[in-house]
Amino acid sequence: MEVKWWALAAFLAGVLLAAVGGYSVAEWFHTPPSTAIAYAGSILNVFGLVLVATELTEKRSKFGLPSLAERLVAAVSRWWRRKPQVVGISASDTVNVKADASAHVGFGYDLTATDLKRRVDLLEEEIRLIRHEHVADVQRLDKSIANVEAQIAAEIRERRTEQGQIRDTLREMEVGGLHVGWLGFWWLLIGETLTGFSDPIARLLFGA
């Protein structure tokens, strides 16, 4: 795993701040060096715990999960509102079905006409109208198919974008906070070591 320079700088800065803080507190209360080392370890413990808590909070927020305080408030609210509530449901199931079937084919033959040419002209006019309506229907169908294909293509692009975002989020959840987690771990480890072994470390460094 590649070591990020900001993580190393943050680690050294935390150790330096803990050392300065522990020494300052020990000087303020006039305590021996072992106590100053224990104070420095306690400060590093606080740094590590805050860092780990921050990382956990960030992961929780990415998944949209409620915090512990929000869960407690919700539990108290449910307990407070135990009395039964009347729920009124107003359902107006009105379904308006509008069927537009404009397929009118009328052969307007003049049954009283005796001229054969007149009847042929009427028949040709009706055929022309039928062909015109058929062409219009085909054009509308082609347009509808094109719209559906465009919608499907847009949906596919949107789903691919969402899948990429989900992959990036999962990758960030898996490895995005490794440096932060390791930073908190080392702070806690060094802090616990300084706190638990403050006397031997003081004798080793200061002979006291």
C-alpha cells in the first residue's frame, strides 16, 4: 500500500502535539517525567479515538444510516406516542378511460347514382384516403418507436453512470479510509504504550 505523505505528516504532527501537550501539562502541575509521558499517551489516545470515530461517522453517512442519537430520539418518540391513532384513508378510485378509436372508413357511395364512373371515382377517393391514413399511422408508429429507442438508450446511459458511481462509492468504502484508519490505529497503539509503560520509558529516557 502506497504511503501518502499527508498521512505521515499528520502522524508526526499528532505525536509532536501529544509530546508538547504532555510536557506542558506536566510542567504546569510539576509532575515527574513519567507522568508527562502518560499525559502524552493519553492525548494520542484521544487523537486516535477521534479519528476512528470520524471515519466511522463518514462511512455511516455514505450509506445514509441514522446515527445513535437519531435512533435514540426515534425510539423515545415511538415510546412517547403509544396511544392509538386514527388513520383516515380517503380513496377515490376514479379511473378515466379515454379510448380514441378514430378508424373511420366510410365508403360514401351514392346508392342512387347510376353513373358507373361516379362510383369508380368515389371508390378511388376512399382508397386514397385509406392510403393516406395508413401512411400517417405508419409515420406515427415509426416516431413512437424512435422515441422509445431514444428513451431506452438514455436509460442505459443513466444506468451505466449509476453503476460507475456505485463502483466508485464501494471502492471508496473499501479502501478510501485505509490511511485514516491506520493513522488512528498507530496513534492509539503508541498512546496505549506510553500510558501503560510510562514509568519504564521515563527511567529509560531520563533515568527517573
